[in-house]
Amino acid sequence: MELPTQYLNPTLLRCYFFDGYALEPGRAMPERTVYDYELEYFVKSSGGIYIDGRFYPFKAGEMSLRRPGQVVRGVAPYACYTLCVDMLGNDKRAAGYEFGRPEEAQGDYGNPLLHSMPPRLKLKKPEMVEGLIRRIQEHGRMGGEADAFACKASLSLLLSEIFLETAKGFSGMLEHFCVFACVIRHRRDIIIQPPESVVRIDIRFPVGSMVKVERDPLGAFCPDMLRNQVDIMHDLLGLSEYKCVDLLDNVRL
């Protein structure tokens, strides 16, 4: 489902604090499916989270940003604030909302801001973000109209900071790392050779390295070649997998 940015209407379903330091270090929690958009801010951590089978370690001042339909499993110890958010303003869902209870997943909406959110975000302003989350939690507990408005306004400001930091991090990294563009066959390997520059939409940035991706012995493309490219881009640029695939699909010389 496509969701234009002007129709984003973030509404808090639940905000709570989780202290995993009461658990044995290294203990893996039960695997679960994400049903809503989840924003998790770590105040302390020596653990991490498996997201769709990939492990992400987290430190204090970082956030885990998750979408509906993802499969996650936490590994202690860590302490964090977790916010569950409905992006269409369905505030009636907040009544009786239970975190992790099986239900119909919210749509993973086709929106560039939501799809740009990486699974792990290192914040430049962690104190401000933590202050916003505390404010959201405080006003979310109250029942008055003013508190509901303050909660919604703070949630919108929190998301705007996440979107801005993601956008700044993306544009800054493009100046220093490569995106794969021109594929040249060479014997039994695929050589991904960077041109002088790559243009995507209105973004121009230099490309400065070469990456080799293996091909199978019969000369056919390896089925995991795209997966390898996405993983390399994910590690180098810190982009979400959605953004990596989007770049690979849309890069042109």
C-alpha cells in the first residue's frame, strides 16, 4: 500500500521501559513477529537483536527501527524504551493494546521516509531523543486532551528527527563510499567496476572502489549475487535493505 508522506499520521499505541539486565547475559528471548512500527531506544546495552535472521549489536544512544512483518529475537542484556506506533492514526487500537499479542499486522507502507529507516541508527542527539521519549511516555499515560496532543506532537517530532538523521547519514556516506553500477564479465567472476560517477535521480556522488562477486562454475550468475551486493552495501553505507535494493534497481550511468 502506497502512503504519501502528507498522509502519515503517527499515533502511539504503547510506550514502555524494558530492563533486560535482570536476565542472564546472553539469554535469547522468544522469537516474535513485529505487528506494528516499533521504535526502540537503548539507554544501556551489551546485547542486541536478531532482525530477520541477522544479528545487530546495540549500544546506549542507538535505536532499533522495525517494520510490520519482521521477525525479531532479543539477546540480553539491554535496557530500552519501546514505542509501538500506528502510522494511520488509528488511536482506538491503543485501548487494551498488548505488546507482542498476535494480531493482524499493520501494513508495511510504501513510503520513502518509512523505508529509509535503517534497522540500527546511531543518534547524533541521543539526549534530545531520550527526552522526547520520556515526554511521550509521560503524556501518553494521561487521559486529557492536552496530554494527548502533547504526546502526538512529541511523537511526530521524534520521527522527524529519525528521518532527518537518516537522510543526513545517507547523503554524507554517499560522498565516501561506492554504489555498484557497471557489471563486467571476466572469466569465471563478476567484476563490479565503478564508473567515474553514478547518477540516481538528482544525487551525484563519486565512486572509489571495486568489488568482486563470485560466479558459479557453470558461468551462470550466482543466485545470491544480489543478496551479496545488498549485504556489502548494507555494511558499507549503513543503509536499510530496502534502500540498498532501491539503489541497485535504480542506479543508471
